[in-house]
Amino acid sequence: MIKLYDFPLSGHAHKARLMLSLLNIEYERIEVALAKGEQQSEHFLTLNPFHHVPVLDDNGLVIRDSNAIITYLAKKYGTEWYPNDAQSSARIQEWLAVSTKEVSEGPGAARLVNVFGAGLDHQAAIEKSHELLTIIEQHLSSREWIAIDRVSVADIALFTYIAHAPEGDVSLENYPNINAWLARIEALEGFVGMPKTAVGLAV
């Protein structure tokens, strides 16, 4: 059985949980006690020397990084989520890159400050968030999904940290196209959300 090394309030880990659920894949969830430093344990470092969740173990094949995990799951268990043609692949890769940079440095970083007390520049992260959201809002003005003409792993890669942007004091109030896109994802069969959090959680 697939094992997922997870932490409930990690947006990256939520991407993996969401993809597994959307694909209706049974798996064993193993929560990593970040507050106790379990991510630095000898066992966990053999799975991921970068000591981050999530990590997926598919019967001995160990994959770290949320985007690598959701791509792997789509390629193996649900190819409609990641079409193989060159154009679709390129469009998806463009937005996977955005999820690792602009989303991480914007809404992801802003949430880290509020929820986990990270020592980052909160105001700069909020400003980057709105720059990103403005681009995505315009992008979604003439389309329903982020990368291609149907839902794909690109939507899953961007969803969590954008949906939870308000936890980092990044308001979504002025982004109707983004809110409609979020609602479309939440309406998908098999959708599972990430718990909303109060600020100041120490891990």
C-alpha cells in the first residue's frame, strides 16, 4: 500500500492528500511530528535528506517534493490529469514552476509568518501575493482551469496556498475569477480540504 508521510497543516502535504483523494487511491497516512523534530530523525532522513514533508512511498519507490508526487500519481494512476502531448506538458510545467516560486514566495510565505511564526518579511510576501493573484485573476478571465482546457495537476499545485492565502493576511476579496476557480476545485468529486488554522501555531 502507498504510504504518505504527512503533516496536516502543510500546504505541500495537502497537495499530495488531495491528489490521492481525487484519484480515489487508498493509502496509509503517517503523520510526521514536526514540533518534536521527527523530520530530523534518522529514519525520516533516509526518506528525504531535505527533511520536509510530504514524502510518498509507493511500495518501495520513495518520492519527495509535492509537485513530483502529484505528477507521479497522475502519470501512474490518472493520466487525464497530466496529458502527454507536448503543448499540454509545457503549459502544466509553466504553472508547476509558478507554484514553487511565486506561490511559495507570496501566499505560502505570508502564511508561514502568521501560522508558523517564520522570520520572513511579511509585508513583502503580501505584496508578492497580490502581484501573483492579479496575474492569475487576469489569466482566469477567459478560462476555467489554470493550464489546459480541463482540470490538471497544475490546478492542484496552485490550489492550497491560494485557497489559504487569507491565513497570511492576503485577502481574496477582489479576485472573483480566482474564487470561482477555487470553488470549481472544491466541487470536484473526491475533494478534501486542509484544516483552516488560527495564527501563531508553533512547530
